[in-house]
Amino acid sequence: MKIEKKIVLVLTAILLSACSVEDPYETGPTQSQQQEQAEQDKENAQSATFTVTIKDATGVEVKNATLSISGTTYTTDDSGQVALPDLPQGNYTISVNKSGFQSYLTTLQIDDETEPFDLNIQSKPSQSVSLFFAGDTMFGRRYMDQSLITMGNFLPDVEGALIRASSAAENAIALTQYVKPLVQSADFASVNLETPILSIPVSVHPTKEFAFFSLPETLQGLTEIGVDYVALGNNHVYDYLQNGLDDTLKYVTEAGLLHSGAGNNDSEAFAPLITNVNGLTVGIISATSITGEDNPIDYIASAQKGGAADLTDTASVTSAMESAIAQSDYAVAQLHGGDEYSYAPTRYISNRFDVLGAEGPDLMIAHHPHVAQGFGLIDGTPALLGLGNFVFEQNRIETLLGVAVIVEVDPTSELKTKSARAYPIYLEDYQPKLVTGFLSDYLIRRLGEFSDPNVAVIPKQGFAEVRFAQTVAPTASTPVQVTLPAGQHIVDLRAYAPSNAFLTGIQSTESAEIRMGRDLMLFGDFEDWDNDEEFGEVSRWENDSDNLTPCLTGAHRGRQGMCLVRTQFDNRPLRMPFKHTIRTMPITPGDSTLLAYHDMSLYGYSKGENAGVLSAEMSILTSEDNLVFSEQTLQIKAAGNYDWQTFEHSFSLPEDSNVLGPENLPARAVKLTFLHSPPADGEATLMLDDIALISWQKDIILTNGAWAQNTMHGMDFLQVNSQKDVTINLTFSSFQ
């Protein structure tokens, strides 16, 4: 018995000794992490010093112009120059102002390699006025409680929320701070206020699926940045019935905000807002085509009931338009309608554009789809076809990029608005920010793709110049030759041209099936393009582990990629989920959003340093309700050492005859998580970059081996299928 006890004690001691062996990979950062930290420290120690020269449209230097950047204002010298000293690397918004010129604003990335550059500002006639228009705006629901889908008769108060009742004004002002320079650069600013304003919610609409409200104090988030007017003709102004409408009209007026589009009866709702902007009389009507007619209580005003102006009431809305035109120098129609999440106007809202355009307004604007659309010219009237979101809190990835537009008005011209500037707005974790680089260029190219051919959309740094009733051909072209072996291949066009360029020509040496595709993920480059103070953040991917970080040493292109670190002592794969469900794109243009593109490819680049297995979990879902059609784990790369390599997985969504749930929903979405397994021995670093989820959308028809199209678009991939080795000559176009 004593011998058995001794054996047990000896074995226990051996086991304890084994357990106490120090794990060399848990005592501190791995070697790759130390290398990355050294690169980060080196970059953080760098700063940029350079000169900016302000010139007019003819190239003449402009002296005594003011240039503002990062809270500091400079004045140009006699040579039109400003020296900017010791700026840390990052994205900066620069604004330039000078009497007699249009305000100029741009967002650009600055680093230690930034060289002196020029900014050209446009002259401004003395009588001209600039008007700012932005899209859907509210400060409720997920701003107050991330878990909410709709709101009821209670006041959320959640610790850590972006908006809290006790600090609502302060929170709202902080929320809109990064777009303040843009709004203030115009003479007059308008947003679509898609929320009732009330302090105590007591009368939520009894049958409406989604109801919102925002606290009165949050209106300071608009007034502090310079918003003058709010459009109320939308399908949410009556979410809290007459009590909510009364409060909304009261609080909006008390905040000093002008408004139109809703009232205590239809006469009030249709009445245009008439106001003076620097000597220009502006008239604005606002109305919604989403009437709530399927509910016992609808959303629109009548002779006996309050609500929004009814865009489907052709006689009343055209009468309101005529009234605005008669009373103003510049008449604006703000239309609320169309299909949510559409990329171009659908049939009914196009009809409303036509109806009001026939009356001869000076500008028309559409809201409601929550997706930025293009620009039009309807019966000679400039149209902003859809502005998307401005201050909103939707989780759908297609709603994260909106557009704000500054139109220039010359009341002495026959076409009073000949030009505008369109600024992409990125809602990063629900906060609106200006952007530059790929994110800006991608949206601008897509807006150009779905714009009227008689409207020119010209990419600039952080914005687009829009010219109505004018076509402008690209001024630069870049030829590229790509040779492919027989078979099917994906060609990443991003590798051959800058992000403001677009493919306009193909010549093939062999017969080939070719189609073009668009990335729906948008955030697979792991770059930081927005204008906040944090530089290098990656906010659309879950990366809260020290072993899963953006890294300078892991960049395939651009500044950074993503590094996933594992060691032999880890007992499970490291997971990197994409935060959003990626919904397939509706066939565009189209009469509705019901039909969608089905063929897709997951594509990207990886590099391994003793890497473990790279795999991906992919689920195919319905667009709503997250009903699952299929789940699978894709084996993407084997373990080992390898330089940058592409990976791809092509698939098709199930046919629309396959449906799930009581609403018979088809497959319309993809959910992705990447995994890096532990290595067999030592430490492992896996680098990922330039990931895309490609939607194949356009077949290329070769005529005598060639294809040409001189219009802008947002598609960055080709799929080439040839039975022989093939060489394709590509032509990219851009605007200088």
C-alpha cells in the first residue's frame, strides 16, 4: 500500500512538473508581432511637412485664401502657398475659402511621402448660392440601444450607447462632428429627418413594423453643424401618431429648423417652405409615396388628420410644386419613395420624377432606399436620384455609404444648377464620416454607372464633380496586357489601375467567355479611408484579439492587411468574422428589387509564414430573418510557407424557386468567417488582404475579338473562360 502511494506521488510530481513547463509562446508577443510593432513604432514616429498651393481654374495662384486642416487655419502667401508642418500620417479633410470663390473641401491621405500639391478653386459669381442636401437622418433606435429593431412606448437608456437621454445633445454633436466642415461650407443645408422628435414616447403606431423617435436635444447634432432645413414628408414622421407629430413640429421649430412636408392637415403638409438664402428665394416641397394605406391608421395628412404630404396625390403635389415655383427663384422637390435597398430608381418613383419634372422645378431629390443612387436630368431638371443615409444606424452593408451633395445655383442662368459636388458619406459604426481613396472612388464610379448619360460624374479626391446637361469624356487611358492559360480565371482589375479608373476596352487573341463582376464586400482591403483621428482601424471585421490585428507587414497592396497569429500551443482556430451579412445586388436597373444576380465568387490574397490551414465558414441565407439554405466550411489554403497567392471559390445562390419561411424568401445573402488553424510546430502568421465577394453581373460580348464602352462603372473583376491560352489587352480610362 505504501509502495502504491509512492508511485502515485511520483506520477503526480511528474505531471505537475510537465504542466509547469513555461510555454515560450505565452510569455509575450511572437516574433512576427514584435516585427509588426517595430514597423508601427517607425511609422508613428514619422510626420509629413509639405506645401499646398491654391490656384484658380486658370492656374493662377490665389493669395490670402484660408486653408483649414485638423482644427488649424492658415492663410496663403503672395504665391498662393501654405506650408503644413509635422502632420502625423492619416486622413485629413482640407477646406479652402476665399471671397469670390466656391468653398472647396477635399479629404485625402497624408504620409511622410506626400509631396507638394495644388488645389484648384472655382470662381463664384456674386449672385450664386450653394445649397447642401443630405439623406436619411435620425438619432434613435440603435443609437440608443444596439439591440433594438423598432421602438415602442419606452425610453431606452443603455450604458455605452451612442445616444443617452442624460447627454443627448452632447452625444449628437459628437456624432456629427466629422461632417461639420462639409455642411458649413454651403450657404444653406437640408437633410431628410426620418424620425419624430419627442421627449416621452406614449403613442407608438399600433401596427407599423418599424417605428423610430429621436430626443429633442439631438437636434443640436444638426444645428451645431449648420443644418437649416429638415424634410418631413416621409413614412416615419407619423410613427407616434398625432401626439408625436405635434411634438415634432414644436421641437423642430424651437430648434430653429425650417421644415415642410408634414402638418396637422393636408394643406399644411403640402405647403412649400419659402426662405431667403443670401438674396435667393428658395421654395421646397417634401412628400412621401409610402402612405401606410395597408394599416388601419395611415401616415399621410388629410383634411381632418395630420401626417405627411402624399406624393401619390398627383393633383395636390403638382399644385404644391406650382406654388413653390411661383413664390421662389429656385424651387426644389424632395420625394420620398421607391424600393428600399435599390441602386437605381424603380418604376413608381421614376413616374413621380416625371410628373413633378413636367412642372419645371429647378432641382429634384429622392430619399427612402437608404442606398446612394446616381444623378439624372429629367425634363431638363437636375435630379439627385437617391442620397442614401446621412445619420442612420442600419446594419446592412449597402446602407453604409451615402452621398451628400452641394449644388451651385446661378439664378441668372437658364439652367440654374449646372454643377454640383458629391461627397461620399461613410457611416462607420453609425457615425457619418468623409472618406478618400478606394472607398470614395468606388462609390463615385457606381454613382456614375447609374446616372443619366447626359450627366458627367468626375472623380476627385474625396468627392466627385457633377456636371448636368454636359457629357465629359475620360481624358486618360492606360493599356495593360494579361496572358492567361486555358481554363477559367478571375482577373483582378484593381491590380492594374488606380481606384478612380475603370475598364473601357478589351481585345482578346482567342475566343473567350468574359463577364464583369462587382465586389459587394467593399471592406476586404483592410484600409482606413475615413477622416477621424484614428488611423489604421479596421471596423467591419471582428478583430478584438491581440492575435488578429491590422498589420503593416501583411499588406499585399496599400498600407496594411490583416495578420492572424497562432502557435502550436493554441487548441483551436483563430476566427475572423465579417461583421455584416452580405446581400446580393438586385438586377440594376430594374423595375423592382425582387430579381437579383446569383453567380458569385469569394476571392482574395493570402501569405503564410509557417501558416496553419486557412479555411472559411460560408452560410447562404435569406435577405431577411437569417433563414439558412446551406452552411459549409471551405478549405482555402493548406498549411505551410508561401508568398502571396490568390484564392477563389465560385458558387451560385439557389434558384428562386427554392424558398424558406412563411414569406417564401429566396436565397439572397452570404455570411463569412475566416479561420486560421494552429500550426503543427512553432508560431504561425497568416496574412490576408484584398478580399472580395464578387457578384458577376455583366456578360461581355466580343465583336471581332474586341469590346469597348466609354462609360464609368464600379466593376473591378473579370471572369475569363477560354479553351486556349489567351492574351487580353485591357484599356482603363480615367479623368485627369
